[in-house]
Amino acid sequence: MHLRQRLARAAAAPVDHHGARRPEAVARAGVAPARVRGVHGPIHLRGRCASLPGHGGSPVWRTEERDDAAEGRLLIEEGHDFLLSIDGGDVYVLSKGGHLASAATLHAGDEVSVFGFADEIPDRWGLAPALHGRGGLLPAVRSGSELPLLLTRVVR
């Protein structure tokens, strides 16, 4: 797949809860978590950041530029896994391999656009419904081997 084709997917509007790519879906939350489960491959979501249980107070993601005498100018990026609150529930965002493209800091409550690969992870917090209580699977979005997870803060 060529770079232009990959970037075209990133520019696509988020999938709405009916599975359609429509401009009005951008203004709303994005896609229901149940719909994420049916997606294989790249997905574009939009919603609000929420800290994981027990991780409140600190930034969800931050970048910092620093000048170092030995190394020169450095970009330091620190991201933590977080929940993306969207229409109908939460999607777990795995930070490993991700990049924040449009802001210095993301906090819980900030609206973000997330482009990554759809996945599922075991639910360690009891957030996902399961047949016998705790222990279900959470829909997730993550980096892939070809493309990183990309985050942008939505500013209105």
C-alpha cells in the first residue's frame, strides 16, 4: 500500500454508529463500541479522553521540546493508555507506538480524533459486559506494524 493510500484513510471521516462515513459523524461521538468489534484493520474514531481507573489527575498524553547540550533539540513524548468515551460506551486506547500530532498536552475530558487499528483486549477493570460478570473483552484501538496510532486534539 502506498503512502498516499495510507494517509487517505487517516483523512477519512470517523465511522458513525451505522458504519457509514459521513461528515456529520465528525460532529458527533463517532462509532459505538459494538461496531468497533466488527472492524478489522484501520479505524478512525472521535470522542473524549477519560483516564483509566486509578490514573486520574495526570495528563493522558504530553509532548515537550527540550534543548540538550550533548544531543541537541529533543522531542519527549509520554502517553498513557486511556479510555475514549464515544457513542454507546468506551474504547480502550493503547498508547504504545502512538503519536500526538496537534497539541502539547491531552487531559481527561479533551475531545480527540484517534486513528489506529481496531482490536480487543481483556477487561481488567470490569467495564465491559460479560456473561459471568467481570472478565469480558473491551474494544480497543492501537498502533499497527505499518502505521502508528495517531491522536489529534479537536479544537472548536
